[in-house]
Amino acid sequence: MFLLFSCILCTVNAQQITGVWKGKIKSSSLELKIIKSGDSLTGTSYYYSSKNNFRRYSIRGYFDPQTNDVIWWDDQLLEGHTASLTEAALNVADFNCPGEDKMLLDGSSSVRDNKDISKGPLHLQKVEHSSFPDEWDWVIDNYIAGANNPNIIDSIGLLAAGPRIFPEEKTIEPAPVAITAPQKPEIPVIKELPGNSIAPKKISTNQEKFSSRQNKLQMVIPVTAPFVELRFYDNAAVDGDSIAIFLNGHLVREHILLSGEPQLIKINAADLQDDNELVLVAENLGSIPPNTSYLVASVGHKQFEARLFADEGSSALIRFIKKPD
């Protein structure tokens, strides 16, 4: 009966996910500030050994009030007052209330950009006060008094993160054409290599691009429905961008030309693992680099949207997290 009451308390007062949480990921100390806006989460994470020795990230994530599942990840590194490297993490936890005055987040953590590298178990408890004052303290203190307004939360998020710099998209002006008198065409000279063989130009396949480029996490999607529908558009100007899609290392589709009309990929959740990686590889950069696409993901009645970037050095990584059966 007590456990049932605790679960009801967590579900009815789902806004209590907003606040300050302290604990550990394995042996690393963590203070987490979570602010709930709709089903989305924002805030900051502090990995620290002391008040003057820490790394601070902005966070993004989602909360499912029906299952009490919490997913969040370190987004941008905001401060780094430490010599030791703390890799950005992705965390999956259960929000539970073993007592009226005790709220916990229990789960697991992995390296944000590589699901195969575990950072260990995660255990956090909600506390009253923060050891690291920042812009979110006012929102947390006044959350139920009006600071839960999405416009306020978005404004504080921009203030906390500072200006976000996206890869520059330049409009390429055509070069002026000079009209000159016709000239005798030059005959190209083919240089021979030792052995009288001509070296062919190597053509990079999409598999080679996938294997050689760095994957950068840009979105995490919780899977809570039988199917996931992904619609890819060209972002802003339609300039000839094309992409290839890999799911858990396997090529799903290639030569997808992005335009104003959606390119649809439907994924059966039954075919997914608990943690999955979908990678968008740029086949080309279009006429306006980099390769940019706009994704609308539908999971049941929920929609997730993101602007994705890929170029010749990196690919866009999307992770699908499915709750274990």
C-alpha cells in the first residue's frame, strides 16, 4: 500500500522532477539541475571534485509522466574548471519516491556519443540547495509561482548557454563570366606512374564515410510506441543535399535527396534494441555547405524535431532509447 502511494505521489506531482539532484555516476560526483517544460527537460549538470574544480554542461532531455522514465544528456560544455576530462554523458533513469520526502533518480549512464561505453550506474537524490549557484536557481525557487512558463524557461536557457553558434550557411554568388576570344584547347598530359600504370581516383563509398567520420549526438528519442516515423527535409534552402542512413551500423537507405517534400523512414520498435544509434551520413554538401537536414520524428502521439548537421568530418547521430521489457 505504501509503495502504491509513493508511485501515485510521483505521478501526480510529476513537476517535482524540477529541482536540484545530487549523487554519483559510478565514482564521479554529480549535481544536476532539472527544469521541466512540457515533457522536455533542460538545465545544467556539474561534474565536480570540489566547488572550484568542476565541469558544467547544459542538458537536454525528456520525462515521461506515465512511466516515470527520465532521459537526459550533456549538450554543450559551458565551463571547464578542471584538468581532468569528463566525457559528456547520456543518462537513463527511473524517477521514484520511496518516501514522501525522498525522491530518487536511479539508472545507468553511458558516453553520450558511444552507447557501447558505459559510465556505470547512476544514483541521484533530490536536495534542497545547490552547491553551484547559476541562472536556473531562480526558476527552481519560483517554479510553481509562475517560473514554469515555457517562455521564461527558454529565455533563461539562452542566457545560461550563451550564444549558440551553428555552422555558417553561406549563399554562394555565381562568379562573373568573362567573355574572351576562343583559344586553342590544351591537350591534357597524362603522367604515368612506375610500371606504366595510371592510378585511378578512389571513390569513397557511404560505408567508408560512415566508418571514417566522427559521430556527433544531436538528438535522443525515447521509443514508447510500436513504430517510429522519421521525416527528413532539407533545412532552409533546397540545395541538392543527399544523405545515407545507418541504423546500428547497417545501411538502411542511401542516395536520399533532401527537398521540401519529406523523405519517410518507418522503423518497427520490435526490431530495435534497448539502445540504438541512427547515423545520418552526408553523401555531399549541396551547393551551400554543410549538409543540413530537418528531422520530424513521430512516436505515437509525440513529435520530436531537430536540425541536423553533417559534413566531410562528422555525421549526425540520433539515439533511440527503448525501455527494456
